[in-house]
Amino acid sequence: MEPLQVAEFLREEFADAVLEHGEFRGQVSLYVERDRIVDICRYLHDEPSMAFKYLRDVTAVDWLEKKSPRFEVVYHLYSMKYKEMIRLKCRVEENDCSIDSLTSIWKGANWPERECFDLFGITFKGHPDHRRILMPDDWDGHPLRKDYPVKGPGPEYEWEGFKEVLAKAERLKEFEWER
């Protein structure tokens, strides 16, 4: 089934949950209600005429002051059977920064959802291992948020893991390099 046909079919099947859809340069995107993302994805995965068995990526966008709600969670799905791709987007409010996990459908959602949590602060409800994946456990903030300080948390922030690195750097300053 062609991606635009998938979009039209989903608009009929999930009329209350598909908010809008569009096509740009041959890629189809659908905005769907975040409360229905699991139902829609399970259908896309299990329905033989769709067969979107491969979750290519999960990512997020922080629109800060450009759009409301502030965040979007973006899912890239691929049907190997039909060689078609579709993109689903869910709007997520800043004051309720959470969405249901898709790890019950695609085990491969585990790490990308953890990345979104770690870097954007979006919680994935029902995730089996909801902890940071890139930043240290004691890191403050989420670095891909638009309001995160460009230069990091600042010189007054002292992360324990950097003490060794800083000490080694100081020792290396004294080392005479031969030319």
C-alpha cells in the first residue's frame, strides 16, 4: 500500500486520532493523538496489508517558542514487505512531557526512546528500562532542549566524573613536549 493510501486508510480507521497528514518530497507524515499512538502503531505493525515491522527511528523536536505544544515525538516506520516508509508525529505538551512507550510493539524502540528521554526529557510511559543512556545518571538537564545553556551548565557546575580528567589535564600542562 502506498504511503498516501496508508494515511487515508488511517484517517478512516482512526478518525478521532489522526489530526492531519501531508506529503513533502514523497514522504508522508501524519500527526496523531499521543494517547492513541500505541493503537495506531500496533495496527500498522500487525495489519498484513500494512506490515510496518521495522521502526527505523524515534526522535523528538523542541519547537520552544515557535510552536505550541513545544515538543513533537517523531516515529519513522518502514514496511520491508512493501518497501514503503511513513512518519508519525505526536505533539507533547511541556507541562505533561510524556507519551506511551512502543517497546511492546518494537523491542528496538528501547534505545531511541531512552535517547529522547535523556536528551529532551520526554518520559515514555511503560518503558522497561527508563534511565539515561548517553549522559551520566547525575547530569542535570536535557542537552537537546532549546533552552539548555549553549555552553553547558556553566563553570560553577562541578560534575564528579570530570575531576579526574581535569587533574590529568593539569599534569599534562607541565609536560615538556619535544620538537
